[in-house]
Amino acid sequence: MHAINRRRGPVPDLAARSLVPAGMVRIAPTMAVPSLLSEHGVDPVPLLAEFDLTPAHFDEPDYTLSFHARSQLLARCAEVSRCPHFGLLVGQRAGLGSFGLLGYLMQSAPDLRTALELCVRHFGLHNPNSTSTLVVRRSLATFNHTLFELGIEGRAQVIDLTVGIMINVLRTLRGPGANPIGVRVAHARPRAVAPFTDFVRARVTFDAPVTAVDVPAAWLDQPLPTADPLLHQLMQHRVAELQSQAGETIAAQLHRVLPALIDARSAVVAEAAARLGLGVRTLGRRLAAEGTTFARVRDEARYSMAIQLLSGTTLHAADIAEKLGYANASAFTSAFRRWSGQPPSRWRVAPPG
């Protein structure tokens, strides 16, 4: 039996939904798990029982289980069903509806830019274990997603789940024919790429530092067919209430925006501060009050990304160094040794835990 930490209670109505505790996730994005298992000839009841779950739990969108338990569950489903892209299939049946209040807020937004910026700002309310960021460079807009948790079992399945959801979100907001320019996936290339390209209907690359969807920047300011000003106003008030309850530190908020900036090779304090709506000096003072610095939080973000790249991709140290903004592999190796006590080559062969 897999031990999980979970919180059970009555399914709340729209007005009563509350914060997801750190380390936990709502079951909503994985509600298709029992039916997909059945479709692959696997009885879901005994498999779910390994995780102290039943099919009935997947009828309650706000039921929560630990992030690690969900990751292990997806890995187990992929193993037993003999479907290595099981997580992608689950994600294909999820979308904005699985985001709860945040989904309603995004869907009712006036345009895609507003919807994605709201997702970036409030994603921790839906899933406190990862972060999303929007980066716009000339004619290209990139929506990134990064996991905070290191060395999790089933990490690739969680990433594939995310890919499915990200594409569904895009098509819900823009229409079913909206295809991205390309998708980057933060794990090694699988043997079968067709399930990804057939669903995405665009170029898919692997071994990426973060999972990302590229779309034309021109899409951002076009009106959404799902826009609903009244619903949007109602959801803004409710989400703002939840965000105020969260009480997230500036360091945690900074950690959320840095991965995309590092990936874009622009992780400078001025741009990070602007993303948080602060001046550089104000950001420094507030971080100091929390007992940390910009450099320290940036190093933590780099370490997080390094672990993900070492454990989930086949990139060489020199390539990882470049993606993390280091001058060369030697500088990256020295930093990684300082963080973990061993060089990246040794860590990759025998990661701790």
C-alpha cells in the first residue's frame, strides 16, 4: 500500500472552494484515470487500492491527495497499462475545468494575454507544486511550466499530463482548431513520439529545460470567444480573496518567475522585479526581510532546473550549463558541487534518495 497524505471533506460549491495545501493537488486533472485504465484492459479497483483510492474519489474534483502520490499513481498506471504516454492521455481529457476557480477566471477573460497572465499570477492556488510563466519575445509568445519537486517518481508522466492540459487550455480559449507553433517537453525523447505530435499537431521537441508551448504573439490580444465580463468580475473577487489567504512570500513568488527567465537567458534582477510589480530596491529589501537574497533564490531555481535536466533528460553538462546561463560547463559543475556536494556526472549516475 502506498502511503499518501490526503484531506477529505464534502465537495464544496463554487463559492466555497479553498486553498490547496502545499504538497497536495486536486484530483480534478486526473479524473480520467479509472476510465482510461478500463479502456486499456486494466481493472482500476485493485490498482487504485494500492494508493488508498477508489474510482468514486475521481468523481470528486476537489478531493486532494499528495503530489508525490499522484505522480506514483500515474507511473503505476503507465506500467500496468503498458502505455508509456498514459499521462498524456489523462491530460487530453482534462483542461480548464480541472483548474477550479482559476479556470473560470481564465475562461471568462477578455483575451488570451489576460488569461495566461492570470494563470501565472494565481497558479499556486490550483497547484502549489509547480509554476507557469508567460514570456513574449517579438512575434513569439511562450507559456512555460516548471515542476518544483525534485527527483519524483513518475515525473515524465506528470509532465505529459501537463502537456495535454496546456494544449486543451489553448484550444478551449482560442477554439478547437488552435494549434501551437511548437511544444517543448522537459524529459527525454520517448520511443514513440507520434502520440504527442498527433495530439499537438505541431513540432514537439524533448530534453527541454522547461515544458513550454509556443504560440504566435499576435494571438495574445485578440478577443476570446469565451469572454464573459460579469463572470470574470465575480471570479476576480473570489480568486483575490483566496490569494490573500495564501500569504505567499516574495521569495516564493520570485522562485515562480525565475525558471522562465533563466530559460530565456534574462534572469536579471530588474526583469524579475518587474514581473513581481516591484522596483529592484524594494525587491531586495523584501527579500532581506525574509532572510534571503536575489542571488540565493536564483541559485535555488537553477539547482531545481539542473536536477530536472539531469534526471529527466539526456543533455550533456555543457548543454545544461548553457541553458542555466553559465559561461561554461566548469562553472556549472562548480556550482552544482557546491549545492549537492558532488559533480553533476556522479549525481546523474546515482542520484540521492
